[in-house]
Amino acid sequence: MALTERVRAWQGRGQSEEFRGYGIHSFREEGEGPLLLLLHGFPSSSYDWRLLLDQNLPPTRLAFDFLGFGLSDKPREHDYSLFWQADLSEELVRRHGEGRPVLIVAHDMGTSVANELMARDLEGKLEMEVAGIVLFNGSMVLEAASPTPAQRALRSPLGLLVARLSSERVFRHQFGSVFSDAHPLSEAEAEDQWSLVCHNGGRTLGHRLISYMDQREEHAERWHGAIRDWPGELSLTWGLRDPVATTAVLAALRGLRPQVPVSELPDLAHYPQLEDPAQIARCLSI
């Protein structure tokens, strides 16, 4: 499927750069002050941030597509490790951050990449100064979450077959199910997102990309410990109508870090940055 005109316009605002032999699509704007680093989720891309970037945010921004997503390369046999994606995040900040303090905003799968950066910081191994982190609507405590039927199917022994049989109709149904009734998935957004999933042969890659959920289980002690013990300024912003990263996930995170500041968004669901970007920008307070 060809990229839509809207996605091509977004592509034109960014650039392609190389990391470990792969092409990575990145978007950056340079200005004064700290670097705003935006980490997207599954199954989407940095395109999710375009509306938020039009809000009153710090002028220095960096958003990119993780390997396997959006406009970045999508190698068939790659091990899509969150540790690899964290390495990518560190490298792009090194290239473009100019030593600035970094404000990290992460959604969905990107929250676990942020958790790994927090764990590295606790170990004294992180090569960036983190000024603050905002996490929202990510199933970081996986046992408290309610994955979609498509996510469960992709994680099953039939995951390869499920990925090969993926279709736009199924995608639209599953993707639309995580938006709130008050802010439903639009026809244009669905078309854009599906074109990005399909780009570079990504339509049949879901069974590999979904491995991030297995990693959340495997490395729960490390990443939950980072949520609990990281000494920096951590806050949560949460769409309370999220059917996946539910209020049970939010409660579990509060259990790990009882004093964590939380901005609750009662009318929004899993994609607050698409549903009401102005509201989430206000909540970020950055």
C-alpha cells in the first residue's frame, strides 16, 4: 500500500539516518533549552506525535521511528529487542542533543524503552542527562493489562500465520477499539496508520514486533525496579478509558511508586496525543 499524501508530507519534514546498518526515519527541530525526546508505541510510529508537536512544547524536539516501525527499515529476521531500541534512542540523542538535558515523553511500547533508559541511569551507564520523564498509557505492568485480541493472537503459537493474514479491515477494527467514544478513530487517521504499518513490507511483521510484550515479562524485575527507584522527576499522564493499559495498570504503577504525580484524563483512551493533543500538552507541563 502506498503512503498517503499526509504521511508523505510528514516524511518530508524528517530525514533518514543510519544506525548499525539500518535506515531510521527521524524528525527533529532545533532551538533553545532542553531536548524533548518522544518515544512512540506499537504498532504505530513517530507520526503519532505530529499533532502534539503543533502545541506549545519546547522548541528542541526529536522524534523517530523505532526499527521495524513507520518509515524506518523493517528487517525480516531481526530480533526486535527493547534494549536495541534503547541503544538507538541513546545514539540519536548523542547525535542531535548537543549535550542538552533531555525531557522524555513515552507512550505504549515506548514506555518500556524509557524504563530501560531509567535502569541504565540507575547503573550510572546512561550517556545523557535526563531532566524529567512523562509516561502515559503503556502496559508496563503487563499482568495488570488487557491486551487486544490481535495482540494475544500475535503472541500465540499461530503468530506467524496471524501476521501473514493481517488485513486493513482487521487493523481498523483493532486500532479503532482503543480510541474513546468521544474521540473515535477518523477515516483519515486509519488510512494513514495502515499505510505506515504496510510501508517497507511491515504488514506481516507483527509477530516479531510484538515480542516487546514477552520482554516486559522477562525483564519485569529490572524495569519495575527502575520505576520504583529512579531518583529523577517521573510523572504519569493517563487516558482513563484505555481498554488495554487500563486503570488497573495505573494502579499497579502507583503501587510501585506511591508518590508519583498523575494527570488523569477521564475522557481519553489509549492514544491521548491523537485524541486531544492540546489537553495532553497541558498535562505535560513542559
